[in-house]
Amino acid sequence: MTQFDKRNITMMMDFYEMTMANGYFVSGGENTRVAFDVFYRRNPDNGGFAIFAGLEQIIEYVENMHFDADDVEYFRAQNIFSEEFLNYLSNFHFHGDIYAFPEGTIMYPNEPFMTVIADLLDAQLVETAILSQVNHQSLIATKARRIVRSAEGRLVSDFGARRAHNMDAATYGARAAFIGGVNGTATVSAGKMFGIPINGTMAHSWVMYFGDEYEAFKRYAEVYPNSAVFLIDTYDVIHSGVPNSIRVAKEILEPAGNRLKGVRIDSGDLAYLSKRVRKMLDEAGLNDCKIIVSNSLDEFTINSLLNQGAAIDSFGVGERLITAKSEPVFGAVYKLVALSDGEKFTPRIKISENVEKITNPGLKNVYRIYDEGGHAIADMIALLDEDIDLSTPFRYIDPVKPWKQRAFTNCTAKKLLKLYVKDGRRVEELPKLQEIKDYVKHQLEHEIWEEEQRFENPHRHYLDMSPNYYELKMNLIYKMRSKCQ
């Protein structure tokens, strides 16, 4: 049995979760009902939004949480846990509830896109796994969307597996990239697990193995006559790669009724080379042959290439997508917001010298507010049991400028948080991956303002509060400050 066969993903947690869980247990607080919110504070790359991804894996995780005998023995060997707690772990299963935005929802800083309501130990033990999935997949999905937008309708494929941080990061990163809008992946495991279209051509080693570039292209065309794409920068793109591609197309492919599907450039001045290659292919009657480029691409380099008039049909994007190189940390956090006293939940708040780190307390709903044209003009936090009626002008408070009198007029509201897990089991059917991808695309094309999708200085999406919720938060702040004086 290999390490991969026997690993229990439940053990993917921070050790402090176990020390706190044991502390709660021996203090008699294990059955206290609590609520934790998951949110983030800043959009990656100073963008206007992020994309929520990773929900399906979180649900799979909580449904399968357990501790094997050797896991319990490992904790016993640490010599700090009570035997009663270790026995509790032997029969542990998650029995909490999870509310979340639908996967693929466009989201914004400081709003809870997921809430866990569970017994204290259950809620504590899932923290790291939830944040790990959300922070990784939301980051990659958001980065992928930026790259896809920069390509202006041209195909984008994920080529990042070999530069990913490990095999799981490559596989789930490909899933997230597909949600963000890429057309396919070179990562076979992601193709098999998630049904993502897979693609790939040849490596430089294929050309170098045969020694002669023409022979290498010829052999490849004979093996893959219906899908031949040649890598043309092993020796010299203009004086060798393109002429040999044209020759094989004319001598091998066309006589058999086939066409050269494409050529790929993986180095050099991609703008200059692509234009030269396009001219040569067109002059040879290969107008339908696509030009694919790769080599450390991201939204900024793609934008620059297209501004230079590069003749590129498709982009293979690797390391800067799969690692989100320009901003490799998403920053979602998991904060306690309410505690049950047996009959009702009492809100909890974290106070900080940094205003942006003051949390939004209590059980709550998040609403997306739409104007008459169907555009999302704001999100709004309200009390969980609050009736939000927008049939008449509805007063709201902008927490950044609370002194201003504002109201939503002729607007509609959609509640974003849905119950996905009840007592540890899913209660909502999850969409297929293609449906999640289509949902992202629909939001960005029909609901989210173009101004929020700019790369530079995007419009800030407003996160407002109902007057009742704002009053709750302010009262808690004043109460906590008076205690500290």
C-alpha cells in the first residue's frame, strides 16, 4: 500500500484545531452550538471581484470525515490529549450545517460566502480543510477569468501541471481554471476526474529524438493525421520550423485528405514570430492552420501581445495561471460570529485597530441587489430573520459612509446563501462542472458591471447593510469598547 492509498484527508488540519478541540471537550463545551463565517478581505490582483470555487470538495470532505485507528494512535502518541477525547474521535462524524453561495458565484470582500453552524468541535475541526479548498480554487478560478478575459474570445488552455505546487494542486487547479473559463487542460487526472476536455501536442524532446525536424514532423503526422499540431521553435521558427511544417502538410497530410491543425511557438518574440508565421502559412494555403503560443503567459503578457497585433489563435497558459503567480495568496478567513446559549444565538464580534479586520457579527443573510435592467448594483447584509421587502424604497446603510441617506428603489433582491449540508449530509444537488462554468460566464456577461471587470482601477462593488443589521454591529462595537476601557 502506498502513501496515496492510505492517506486520510481528514488529517489535513492544523494541529491547533486538535488542541482547541480537546480543550473544549475537557471543559464541557463540545456540544455548544456555534456559527463561523468564511470570507475574504481583498480581491486578488486589485481586481473588482473573485469567483467562489471549491464547494463540491468541501462537501465531500465533511461527508467523509472520520479518524482511523492509526490516526487516533498518532494523536495518543503526542501525550497531550485526554483518553476520553481520543475515544470521542474514534466515532467522530461531522454533524453540522453548511450554508454557502452556489459554486461559481461572483463574490466580494467582507461578505460571508459560507457559514458553518455546528457543535463547537465539529466547527473547529473543519476550518483548515475548508480554507485550503476555498483559498486555492477561488484564487485559481479568479486568475483564470482574468486570463480568459485578456484573450478576447481566443481559446485558452491550462498547461500548468508541471509547475503546480504538487499533484493535487495541478488537478484541482485545473478544475478551478475551468470554472474560471479556460477551454481545456493538459492535466489528464483533471480530465478524467471532472470531464474537462484535455489537449496536448508534442514536446521538444520529440523533435530532438529524431534529430531531423522534418522527420519528426513527418512521423507525428503519420501517427496523428487528424490532429497534427507541430512545435516549431526547437531550432529556428522561421527558417526551419514553419518550412518543415508546410512541407509535411503538403507531402503527408493533404494527399491523405487531412489538414495541418496548428503550430505552436513556445519561445522568442511571440508577437513578431506569430505575424511572420501567419504570413508564411497563408501564402502556403494553410489559412485554417491555427497558431498556438505558450511560455510564461498571463493576462498582462496576453494583453500586450494582442495590442501589438499578434496573430495568435490560442494560448497555453501554465505557471502563472496554476500558481496565480502575481498574487499567490487568496486570504479567506474563518471567524466565529455567533454562539448559542441553548435557545438562541448570541452574536460575537472581533475588534481590531485595523478597521478592515473588524468582523461582521451574528447570523445573517446576504442579498444581491439588482436594478431594473438586471445588473447587480450592490450586495447587502441583513439579519437572518429580517424581512427584506423591496417593493417600496428600502433604506440601507453604506458602512463606509453611514451618514448618507440611501435607499434601493425599483430594485429586486436575491438571497445568496443556500443550505447545502444538514446534519453532515448534503441536501442540495450540486451542479455539473460545465454548469458552474456557464454560471460564471452568465453573471459576468449579464449581471456584473463592465466597470467591475476592469484590470486597472475597477469600480468597487458596494457591500451595504440593512439598518437593523448596522445597528446590531454598532451596538456590539460600543459594548466591547466599554468593556475594554
